[in-house]
Amino acid sequence: MALIVGVWVIAFLCWSGVGALVGRLLGARTWNSAGPFTNFWIGWAATIGLLQLWNLWLPVSAWALAVVLAFGLAGIALLVREHIPSLRQRVSVHLGLALVWLLLAGISALQASGPLTEGDSGDYHLGSVAWAKAYPLVKGLGNLFPRLAFNQSIFLYAALLDVGPFVQNSYQLTNGLLEFVLVGQCLWALWHLLRDWGQARLGDLFFSLMIGPVLIQITDERFRSLSPDPAMFFLGVALFGAVVDFLFAQRDSGEASEPAVLRILLMAAIGVVCKLSFIGFAVAASLIAVGVYWKENRAGAKRTATFLIARCTPVVALIMVPWVVRGALLSGYPAFPSTIGALPVEWRVPAVLAREEFDWIQLRARNPNIPAEQVTANRNWIGPWIKSLPNSVVKPLEIAACLALFLALALRRAHWRGRSGYVMLLPIIPIVSLLAWFFMAPAPRFAGASFWILLVAVMLVAAVDLFDLAIPDHKLAAIGLCLVFFIWVSPFTSYQPPARLRDILVPTRTVRVPSYQTIELASGDKVNVASAADGCWDIPLPCTSEFHPSLELLTPGRVAGGFRLAGSQ
């Protein structure tokens, strides 16, 4: 447990250093009052962007980690040199806050140290990490097993941490690290509400309200897994907080807003390449940030257009273009299992297999307990699906709807002056996200933090209407709101640490190798085939649980050369 927390602290410092360097490139000397956390999210996002390029030519090995650590140390040295005069004072002032943070980190680490039981991790998450570590990106990997072609770059991040005592155990670090950082950011915001009241902002109120929803995520089985769903929850909260900070920052000119816009676009793009279901949230957040920036700087239209074209576009392109290339190499499609933009390449996954994977995702997401053919053929699934939604989805939606109705009837329009009106933009982000989620794959876990953020966004609208943004004048009301909301959230789940002492003391798991058979291809090459019920787990590469007799290597005798299905094009 202590080892896990120690690695989280080191990783936080490292990526904060990387973020400080990237901030200089994007034009931000200091991001905002929560600088270390802002730096972390930027550094983490930039690292995934770098790994996308790295893995096109090289495996994500210890060398990749060494490069990231080198950049991190350089950034930390830069930060220490700049802040060393006030460093001692900052440490003494925030010591109590750090102790609370580490206490909560210990509780999270207990949960993260539990056994890996989540089914998708054994099905293809572990395999995706293993392939990223062993080889540069392998062409046609979706022909070996279609789910290995899900182009989720977050597995590169997991592969980066799959070293030392955490070989085959990086699931204990990945989601937990993001939760650890976000909890720290929420505590930092709460500290501002309690002590630096005169400097408190609406963003501080948002993060303070989100402490409860963030903490309860550790009780989800997927928290201690390689699933990208918890990561998208945490990234969604961080991204929304960045939008709130941008909209309500005290700035005298458009220059101060440019780094904030770049930060939002970078985080949004990384969310999409980590999991495509994040696209609704990312697009809405990006459009609001760019739209507000344009509105506030339309007097200098030429300069504003130059910034958007010459700086914003390259930042997004550096993330999205390698992702599209990765998708094309993995499956022959830019966004598998979608067959849009199919490329005429020999390793393209047959369209029928792509459609089967798409239907499989929708069937699991809708989960209506009716025959599979009716899920995609009509709307009979909607009723059973609604009944199956958990309280963590239904209750926030119910409260948000009631509060929104109240505001619609009682809204004091005289208060919407200047920047105060921006608060009305906040609910748009989770609403757009949930609309995209409903039509794509409406499983609760695919919605990320959107339901909770929708509720808190409506609460922020109410707070602005009541307080007129004068948060320092309403200290007790804001703190009382946070306390009541935290108490209301807490019963949604219960914390259950691992039952075995071994899981707490030893940060390793027992390697799981289900029964499998080795099949020889026509070329003489061999593939390990697991039963579909078990999945590959830790079976040696190359492994699949959906073997096709026409499978062959693009270059016989060379697994790294890629796979294809003979006669499928």
C-alpha cells in the first residue's frame, strides 16, 4: 500500500514537471492558483500524446519512462528555482492539507491493491498493454482479436507504468493515480473556500462539491483495473473545472486566456484518443472555450484568428493525427469498430467483424435482457434499460431536473450581467455529452462524470443566481452547500477494502494463465488460443479468444510485422 502511494506521489511530481515545461511552450508561465494540479493534467496529457508517436516506431519500454522522467526532473528543477523563496512558507502552510490528502490516498491505495477481477481487463486490456510493451504498433492487430483494435491510447500510459514491482500490475497505479491527483485538487479548492476566502472562485466551489462523487469511484471494481472508464470520469471532472476556471478567471486582456484555451483543447483531445465515448464532452467543452475566447477578443479578429489557426489547430492535430494513424494501422479504419473511412489495405479487418464488435458494444451498453436482434432493430430496449439504471445515475438526474425547473420559474434575469451569464453555458457540456452517450452506447460507466457534473453545473447556476458570483460574501452558505451535498452523496456506495492481507502488503498479483491451445498457421507460425469464456489474461503473445482459420502473418515468421485474414478483402 505504501509503495503504491509512493509511486503516485513521484508520478504526480514528475508529470507536474512535464506540465511546467509544456506550459512554457504553450505560453503559460503559471496556469492558475492550483498550479501543481494544472501542470499535472497538462503533463499527463502531453505524455500520452508523445507515447502515441513513440509507439509508431518503438515499444513502450523502460526507455520511454526514462525520457518522461528526464523531462519531469527538468520541469521540477525549473519550478523549484522559480518558487524557492516561498517554498518553505508554502510547505508549512499546506502541511495539514497534505496529511489529509495522504490519508485519503492510503484508503484509495487499499482499494487499488485488490485483485484484478474485471472481465474486460483479462479480455483485451492486459493484451493491449502487453503488445504496446513488446512491439512497436502492430499492423492488423484487430485481425488477431478485434478488441485489440479499439484505439484507446490510455493503454500506452498503463504500459509506461508497467515496470519494476508493477510488471503486469500497472492496474494498481493507473486509475488510482488520476483519482489521487483529483482528490488533491478538490482538497486544494476546499482549502481556498475555508482559508483564502477572499480569493475563492466559482471553480473552487465546483471542485469542493465534486469531492464526494470523486471519492466514491474507488469502490467501483473498475477502479482497480485497466478499464479506461474511471480515468474518463476523473479527466471529465478536471476538464470541466478547467472550463469553469477559464470562464470566470479575472483577466484584463485576451493574452491571459490563450494558455487556458490551449489547456482545454489539449485535455479534450486526449480524452477522445483515450476513449471515443468522451467525444461529446470534449467537443462541447472545446467549442465553449473557443467561442468565449472569440467573443471576448473579436475586436482583434486578425490576432484571434491567428491564435486559433496557428496555435490551437497544431495542438489538437498533434494529438488527433497520430491517433487516426494508429487506428488505420490497427484495423484499417480510423475509428474501429466504425467502418467509416475504410482504407484499401491488406490488413483491414473485415467489415462484418467490425459490425459484430459494434453490435456487441451496443448490446452490452443497453443491456435490456431481451433478444440481441431486438436491441438494434427497434426501441424495445429503452424501458428495461431505464429500469436497470443505478441510483448513482437516476438520483443526480432527478435532482438536476427539479432544480433546473425551479430555476426556470424563479430565475432572476437581472443578475445575468457580463461574465455572470457564462454560467448558463456550463450545463451544455454534460447535456451534449449525455446525448452523444445515449445514441452511441448508453452504459452508465460510459457516461463518465456527466451525470454528476450536470447536477453540480445546475447547482452552480443556482449559486450564481443567489450569490451573483460574490462567493466571498456568502462563505457559510457555500460551505454548508458543500457539506450537505457530500452527506447526500456518501450513501451511494460503501467502501470495502480487500479481504486478504496479502493484497494489502504485497503489490503483486498471481499471474493468471487460463487453459489454451497453440494452433499452427499455414505459414508455420503459432498462435495461442484461449477459450472465449476465459479471455487471454496472461497467456503469452500472440493470443486470441476468437481464432479465424484464415489468419496469417503479413510477414511469415515475424509477429511484429502484423496480421491479416487471407481472402477477406
